[in-house]
Amino acid sequence: MTTAFWTPKTPYRAMVALTLAVAAISPVITSLGSPGAPGRAPYAPAACGAALAALQVRTSYAASRGERPRWAWPTLLVTAALVYVPMYWYTTNWWGTQEMLGASALMLVPRRRLAVALAAAPVIGTLASCAWVYLTSHPGTGAAAFAFVMEWWGIALTCGITALYGAARLVRVVGELQDARTELAELAITRERLRVSRDLHDLTGQSLTAISLRGDLALALLEQDRDAARAEMATLTATARNALHDVLTVTRNAAAVDLRAEAEGARALLAAAGIETVVQLGDQGIPPGVRTVFAWALREGVTNVLRHSEATTCLITASPDRLEIINDGVRSRPPGAGSGLTGLAERARAFSGRVTSGPAGDGRFQLVVEFP
């Protein structure tokens, strides 16, 4: 699909087109002539206008990138020469070129007040010249004609300077906007990757631990009780199928957990590992968002109990603003905060909650999720 000329995707074209249009006004008027100023041969005005246009395009390109071109002051001086030297011959027909001088002053002079003063000087000088000419050479001119000329040159020069400077500034703003959109897209991609990584860890960690646990149990029962081993293998297959379903939900951002279902699953999984489990689930009145965080916390906590401890007992309690998991059998070096606890802390912070974990004394380990 073809991009329109004036869309923000092609701002440089619009800036160059505006610059060339402004630069062509005075050479055209000088060549054709105007009332009180006869026409001239087009070659010299066209050459001066082309030089002014080239300098202005170079300056505008640099300003649109937030830079100053090399030889900024010589560039400004050459622009002033191309504006005021031909004015000796072309008189008022060449006044319009002051728009490029004023815009260049705003783009090239680093000191803001000095730049504004230099940009305003051509406008003030032109208005003063108009007033002097009409008061001395045309004393009989009516007030309406005098006011029209003053207003015309004041508005024309001011608008021209503003348009040239604004075009360069607009190109710069469009570039900054495109950079910001690119950065936001990269942040969104990074955030999505982190979400997939977190959900994948939280969803599959317990399932894979359960598969490993039940696989070991089935192997141990294979020679002693084939029926029990067959039952464990069936449970293992169902667990693997659920894990596959969980992986598919991650890609669709549809992963969902339920606190009561997680509590029942934790009780069964810990019991299969030979861990005496007490679950006190006061889940009445828990807000839906907090309930979901508690479910994730329960899944992560039980996974850590199975992976990082030699627990024989585990206590799980839940209230509307607090979930606590305490187990014994802590190894000599309990695990630090891994990616699972980090992801859990992020989920809790989304609802102004906090996660704390660490030794609870007597060889026990405690995981607490609170919403004060």
C-alpha cells in the first residue's frame, strides 16, 4: 500500500516541500515584478533562491535530528548575505527571504533568547522600513493602505519563520514518537516473555514434580504390588495430560487456577509423598483477585516443599487476607528466592500484597502471602 505524502511516516518530504515552497516565493516575485518594483532577469534571483533553499534544507535536517550542523555561524552569516545583499537591487520583492533567515537563527543559535531576538529582528526591521517609507515617501497614503501593508508583512514573515521552524520541530517530534512506539513494542514483547516464563514455571513446576514423584512410586511398587503400580501409572498419565493442557493455556494467556482445587490437589500430592498434611481453608470472603494469588502461592509452595525439603508434616492455612504454608524437614541450606517466588511476588504486588519466606525455627520453613 502506498503511503500518502503528508502522513507522519514521510515527514522529511513535507519539510523539504515546505522549505522549497517558501524559498521560491521571492525569486518568482522578483522575476515577474510587483507594483513599484519591475521584474528582473530570472537567473540571479533563481540562483540566490536555490542557495538559500539548500542552506535551509541542510539546517532543517540537522534541527530535525536535534543537532546543529557544522559551521553553524558561517552558515547563518552566508544566509544573511544571500538575504540582504540582493535586496539592494530587488528591494521589497526580496523581503520574503527573511523568513529563512529568521528560521535559521532559531535553529542555529544555541542561546534561546538570542535566537528569538535574531529571528524577530527581520520582522521588526521590515515593519520599521514599511513605516519609514510610507511616512516619508508616501505621506498621502491612507491609513487603511498603511495598516494593510504593515499587517501583511508582519503576519507573512512571522508565519513563514514559524512554519519553517515548526516543520523541523515536527519532524523531530515524529521521530521521537516512532522511537517511543518501538520502545513500547519491545517492552510489551519483554513483558509477554516474562509472563509466559512465569506462567510456564508456575503451571508446570508442580505437575512435573508430581510426575517424577509418582513415576518413582510406580517403579517402587512394580515388583511388590502391580495393581497399585498400575494405578500410579494411570495417575501419572493423567497428570502429564493436565500438564500438556496447562502449557497450551499459557500460549493463549488463559491460565486459570482455583484455590479450593489447588488445596485438594496439594493434599493428595503431599499425601502421595508421605507427608502428613493439614489444610485449614477459610476461603469465604476472599476477593477473586486475591483468591487467584493464593491459588498460585499454594501451587508454588507445595512444589517447593516437594523439591527442597524432606518434610514429614505440612500445615496450610488460608484466611481472607493471609495464606501461610509451614513445613518441617528443611535442609541445611534452604533455597533462596528463585524465579517461582519472584513471579509470585509480582502477582501479589499487582493487588498490593507481599510475599515473605524463610526459616520459621525448629527446622521449619514458612511461606506467607499477605494482603494487609
